Amino acid sequence: MTTLQITISLLVVSVALNALAFWFIRKLLTKLLFVSDNLGEVNDVMLRFSEHIEGVYSMETFYGDQTLKSLLEHSRLIVTMIQEFDEIYTIADGYSSLGGLDEEGEVPDGEET
């Protein structure tokens, strides 16, 4: 084999590996954006749930109930834990505002990432 043939072979292998890496990274980013969207929704639901429990607990009929108090504390703990991931699930908000993926997780036609 000549030097030219070796160089061309290495170039073809490099292009193939780069294409494979691009495809793999794109798949990972799509999954990450899907998870980040869902984490944001889970956070919203848990916040509403916590507010609901707090409203019930503050009612005169239930005020001081230890079960509801424990449930309220537990919901606050869960909300706090979910909010620790705030940086992750806001990635999707920032990405979609920059013209990122559509609802199906695909790049809209005519746009480049």
C-alpha cells in the first residue's frame, strides 16, 4: 500500500467514526431534552400538590393533624429535591427558545443545530 492509500483509508475511517459520534451525541441530546422537559412538568405538579396540601392543612378542621403535617413536610422535601435539578430541566427551555427541537424531539425542516 502506498502512503496515499493509507491516508485515504485513515480519512474514510475518521469520517465514519465522526459520523457515528455525531449520530450518537444527537440521540443522547434528544433523550436529555425529553427528560428535562418531563422534569420541569414533574416540578410544576409537585409544587401544586404541595400548595394544595398546605391549603388543606391550614383549614380549621385539619389544623394540627400530624398525618397531614408529615405529608406537607414530605411534599416540601420532594419539591426541594426536584428543584435541585432546576439547571437540568431549564436546558430544554433555553434550547427550544433558540430554535431547537420540536415537540417530537426532531430538528424542524430547514433548521440546523
